[in-house]
Amino acid sequence: MPTSRERVREWIRLHTTDAFYVRLIYYYTFLRGRRVPELLNLRNPKTWNEKINFIKLHIDRVVPDAHLYADKLRVRDYVVEAIGEDHVVPLLGSWEHPEQIVWANMPDSFVLKANHGSGFNLIVQDRSTLDVVSVTEQMNIWLETDYSSMAGEKHYRRIPRRLLAEELMVSASGDLPDYRCYCFDGAVGFISINVDRATDHRRSYVDSDWNPMPFEMDKPRPDRELERPAVLNQVVSVAESLAAPFFFVRVDLYEARGSVFFSELTFVPAGGMHMVSPRVWNRKLGELIRLPEG
């Protein structure tokens, strides 16, 4: 059942214009986090956040099939066609409702997801200890959630909601290094790497040659230099192959078993609500995105 906040948000979305709703979400998110937002010019966007929000507002025009690529099930076909199935995590099954899952047929460990948004995932390390009732309730909440209204990303509204299970990938070290590749006209411009998520979450930005970038977004940079990964060339190659059709996209990959696997494609990173520091980089990064004309 939707929360009172979700009901209010949906009422506002239905009774205002898309442009008003996008601006409202932007300013509300910054102020709720006790951050001072920069003004948002969506008629003549120049900065990083302005251009991301412009894409969000006009997604149906600038990326007409965005919902297909944002769908965690249907995007798998695109990835296999573009780079082959070796970079796709094996799919264990997909369902319209959690009650359709035959738990006895599932492996000991796996990952549960919903296909129509971000954050809808659950890692199952040991099926024998799984609280099926609780997990079923959680998955039904996922299915009831209109992810498109959270940040005004309306292309998610066009995704038929389903559940899926994937094989649980584990690296030799026990963690899964992830590489979020920001691609412009098919080329990797920079990569973000998250570290110490569970303790002191920090984020580093590097270019495609692993040279540090002089800015931060949302999280402080680590106080140590990150070692260049052996799979970097593979990361860049895979990201650019997947980004080739788009003027801008973030390609999320991760490293496991000595190889690179696909995670997701994102056209509106962070909903267009990054806190960029120093602020001058909000404009500099915006210059990297060449919006389609018209």
C-alpha cells in the first residue's frame, strides 16, 4: 500500500505539469538533505544537473525507447546482442507475482530484483534460512511502488512490472567492485568507483585511463589512491560498446570472477540531483553532454 508521502507525491504529479514536478522534486530533494540547490534552468540548460533534468523532462523525445533499456529484464536482450552473453549474469527466472516462485527449485544463493526501478533487490545467501512470508511481502511492495514518481523519471512508468532472480556473483575477495561509466557520444568520459559502502562510503572519479578527476559528487573522495584494476580496458570496451547508440548514458558494470558483468543503463543518474563540488564543475561537466537538437 502506498505511503502518505507517496500518495501526496502522486497527487501533485497528476495535477501539475511535468516541468513543475521535475523542478519541485529537484528543489525538495536538495532542501530535505539540507543542501543549497542551484537554480534550475530547463529552457536553456548549461550545467550538469540542468541537462540531466532536461533529459528527464524530455526523455520520450531524446531517448524514445528509454523504458526498454531501463527495464532490467528487456535490457538483457540488448546487452547480449551488443556484447554477447558472457557479460550477462545468468537469469534464474522471472515472474509477475512472488506467489509464482517455486522456492524449492531455487539454488542455495541468488539475487531477487524488480525490473522497474532502482533499489529493488535482495541478496539471498542461504535459501534454507529465507523468511518466505517476509520476502513475499517485500516483493509485493516493490511491485506496488511507482518508481517513476519518485524523481519524475516518467520512462519507468512504461515498464511492465515483474520480478526476476539472477545468479549471485561473488568475487575472490568477497566484494564486487563496481564501475559506473559516464559515456558521452559513445565514449567513456569518466568512471565513478564506490568504496567502503558499509562503513565510510566514499566515491572516486577517474578518467578512462584511471587518472583522478578533480571533482566530487555527493560523496567525498577516498583518502587513499585506488589501484588501477586489471579489467580496466575491458570495462571501457564493454561500456563504449553498450553506449554506442546514445548521446549520453551511464553504463554500470561490476567485476566478478576475473571478468566484467553488466548491471544497468541509466539515462538520468541520481535523478539529476548531484551535489557537485567544486561548483564550477557543475558547468564543466554539463559541457560534456551534447543534447539533441530540436
